[in-house]
Amino acid sequence: MNSVYDVQQLLKKFGTIVYIGERMLDLEIMESELKELYFHHFISIEELQLGLAILRNEMKKEEKKREG
């Protein structure tokens, strides 16, 4: 995984499509869904960590956009 799109594709494999319309909310829900997949042993710890890192990095970018 290298991008938010890749995280979305991973979630899609498990039947989860996230689109609220507000970027930050979408990212937060994707984060929650990743954690649930890991909790239920559908994804590995590596996939969880990488996905969370990608999402959190994107959240930081969004916060900077809002500030600037």
C-alpha cells in the first residue's frame, strides 16, 4: 500500500466502501474500519500499521490545508 486509494481498495475487498463527502470524516472512518478488520483477524498487523500510517499522513495534509 502506498496511498489512500490503496487503503480504499483493501477495504473494498472486504465489502467496505467509505464515502461521506468530507475528506477528514472519510479518513477517520477508514481508520476505524482498518482497526475492525485487524481485530477480527482479516488483515495482518503489518497491513494495519501501513494503512494507519498512510491515513494519518493524509489527515495531517488535510489539517494543513485547513490551517493555510
